[in-house]
Amino acid sequence: MTSILAVTEQRDGVLRKVSLETLAAARQLADAMNGGGATVDAVVFGEGDVKGADELGGYGADRIQTANHAEFARYAPDGQAAVLEVLGRSADAIVFAATATGRDLAPRVAARLGVACATDVTAFGVEDGKLVATRPVYAGKALQKVRLTASPAVLSIRPNTFPATEVAKAGAIESVSIPEFSRRVTVTGTKAPEGGVLDVAEAPIVVSGGRGLKEPANFRLLEELAAALGNAAVGASRAVVDAGWRDHAAQVGQTGKTVSPGLYVAVGISGAIQHLAGMRTAKVIVAINKDKDAPIFKVADYGIVGDLFEVVPRLTEEVKKLRE
Amino acid sequence: MKIAVCLKRVPDTTTKIVIGADGVSIDETGVKFVPNPYDEYAIEAAISLKETAGTGEAVVYSLGGDAAQETMRTALAMGMDRGVLLQAPGSPDGLVIAKAFAAELEDQGFDLVLFGKMAVDDYNHQVGPMTAELLALPCITAVAHLDVTDGTITADREIEGALESSTCTLPAVLTCEKGLNTPRLPKLKGIMAAKKKPLEVKPVDLDGGGLEVVSLELPPDRPPGRIVGEGADAVPDLVNLLRTEAKAL
């Protein structure tokens, strides 16, 4: 029987939203393979019950395989790779999310299984029983199609690309026996800023700022706009990250993150080629810039030419009105 | 402390991509090649760790064609002691490259093997952790803060909206994130010295891979957008369009 593993992620005992996207991609792959005869097994790592795991059946999981271990309360690369190595031997494909965890874990599992791995996949099809995956390279300046010839096919999908889809399946819960493993790395904890911060790579809306903001303190304008929009993260251009105004975690572009949000608002960003590469797959792009010839307007769906210090506060105000 | 850095030669990030005649790679005409920016953090970390230790060796490795030698000289000019080019043709997949590095690095007694967290051309994020698995070494990826004391590594890596702290012992494999350090620029003296540093070229036979590139294409152009208006007065129109036409609000 053909089976696809969907590797989910949890933090603090709660399933991460991106896992439903991983599952949607795995379901799509299962339906494309073997005339739709493949099953999807969602793998859940945890110390005990993971909140949200029991709902995976509603999003396309035929089975929910829970791997419980005291060390799996946190990310445990060696132990989790060992579990997936065992499960992967009888799977036809293993789907991860291209998150910090997925990017760490997928290549480990692929190496253990002796197979190649396709990172950051944005679309795929099945040709002659082999997975053919599309993935942005050169930070999105080009699209590469690769055929995964070995089995299992190991891939990670880009967040915000495969929407979570409600598909009712059995979602039978089974527990996985944990193989012996040697722990080489110990994750000792996570440090999150208070209130938590939405990551630019996963946020449905990204408001990004560049040098046009003139000084770091002015990012407050973008934070206010993001707060009014809700579900929004504040991103930054390379120029302002290199200048030390914003943390690298917020950088969008070729040496930062490549993002595909539903809405991307570029404020005071001229649109260097390496920045455009990182955000051109956003569904809707808005640009606010005082220079009407700025390259950012070439990729923007909607542009406003003007002083951002007048436009952005007004936009925040209008969004607040709309949200009321 | 004996440290290896695995370096990749990549097109400069300002490169405008033109698809090559073969339809699976880029046209390299006029393209400027540089050390992969993330690998520069690895080089800086290697040199400064060696400096702190006061003893040891920092060796740069690369896999590719002869053109990689020039890129490796940049690493030597920054302060790496010597280089080894694993000479091989083509664009092998991540696991094939990892196998070649693992075979070369095994039994060499390295305390640390450093990579960039990814290459800015193929975006794979793979070769570091794959090499670590093949060598059965501990591995921490995308390291943004690093401390190495008495054979123990403490590292933070960026995860979504937080930092994740990990620890392991030497020997280990790390991949480096932007922000780990500020890579030094090669000085004239370093550039002159680099010309005389040993750079060994070793032809290697590679395994067959499991990833065939079918095609490389430019992304579709975005549909033409429009300027909604000028200044703050255009904002209500913008919001209306986002709500009714784009359905993004």
C-alpha cells in the first residue's frame, strides 16, 4: 500500500498551524499517487497529548501516529530523525514544512534513508509514479523543477503555499514505538519575546519597511499598521537589517526569508532585485514609496506614490475603521 | 582547535538570472561569482575560534569545478590556513555533495565542521545536516549565537518568532545564520599571503544522485499593477480595492 507521512510540528504542546498545510500537501500527494489509493499518516511528536492533534483527521489524515517520549516535549532532532527513519522505510513520501524545524529535520531523515530531499516546494505533480516538485531557487528569481527518483521522496513545503483543507478522514490514533537513539544534541529551551511574534515567513500579512523610514524608531508606524491589520508581521529590507535597525529574523529577500503571504505591504522599499525575489510570490502586493520610478512599483498590484509618513498613519486609521 | 569550513561558489545576489541554453541551469555569461554569503559567517567563526584557541588549523573545503579555486582564495585571504577543492563536474544533489564531504572529512580529526545555513543559489539547507548524519556527529543548524567552551557548544538558532537554545559536545557540525558575526574583509596583506597558501585539488568520483533537474524557468511575470493615487488621499481608494477587488482585507 502506498503511504505518505506528514510530519507535524508542535510548540509548548500545541500543534502549529503550518502542520495543517503540511497535511494538505500530503493529502494532495496521496490523491495524485496510485490513482488516489494512498493513505496519509500524520506524525505527531510530543511528551504526551498534543493539543489539536485529534483534529488532524478532519484535515486529511487517515491515521495519526503519535510518537511520545519525554524528550519530545521540545524539538529533539536525533530522536525524531530516528523515529522518522523507521517510519520512512515503509513510506513512499515524507512531507515536512520548510520551517526552522522542518529544514533541520528533513535532511537528517533523508540522509539516514539515503535519499535526496527537495526543499521549499511550492507545487508538485506525479509523473510516471515519480514526484516532480517545483521549487523557487535564487530566492525566487527562477523556478526549478526536480524529479525525485529515489523512494521515499522527501520534501518540505513552503509555508503559506498549500492552504489547510478540510477533508474528513478516519484519523485513527495509533502510538508509535520509539526506537533506541543516541542523543547528540539537546534542545534546552526556547526564548520568545513577550506576547509572541508572528514570523514573516508564516504570517498571512507582512508589512515591510526599508530605508525610506529614515530611522529605526519610525518602524513604530509599521507596527501600528500591523496591529490594526491583525495577523500581520513586520518585515524589513536588507539595507535596514544591515544597518542594525531590525533583527535579521525579519529580513525579506535573498539573504533573508522568502515569503508568500496573502498581502505584502512594502513601505519605503525601493525594490532591489534580491528583495523582489523574496516577496514576489505574495498574493497581493501594495507599495508605498515617494519615488514613482521605484522598481517596487513594477511588481506591486497597487501603489501609492507619496510620503509614507502621511500615507501609513492614514492607512492604519482606515484599516481600524474597517475592522470595527 | 581544528576547524573545517565547507564553502560554495555562488552567483552574487544582485545577479539578474538568465536561463541557460540547456534549460536546466543559468547562463553564467557575465555573472559575478562570490563565496556564498552564509558561508562567510562560517569562515569568520572558524578564524575567530582558532584565534581564541591560539592554536589549531582552519581548512576551507569546496566541491565543484576549477573556478571554485578563486572563491576559496577569498577564504584564504580572510585567514583560512589552507584549502582542499574536491574537484567534480556538474550540479550534484545535496546528499551526493554531503557524501563527498563526509568521505573527505572522516578521520581528519576536526573539532568543528562549519557550513552556511544554506546556499543562496539552490536554497537547499541540506548539505550541513546531511554531512553530520553521515559522520554521526551532533549538528545544530542556522546558528545565530555561538559559544564554545571546554569542548561544549551552546548555540541559539532562530525559529519562528523565538530563539531555540541547544547544546552538544565537540566534535560537531554547525550551520551558520546571518547575525552570527561580522565577516572580516580580506586585507591586502591577506590577499598577498593567500596566493602562497596551499590549495590542494583532489578529483573525486561522485555517487549518482536521486534528484534530477527537469527544468529551470523564470517565474511568471506578475500581472501589471496600478498606481492608485498620490499621497494620503489615495488611501481610502486603496483600502476599497484591497477589500472588494483583491479580497485581501
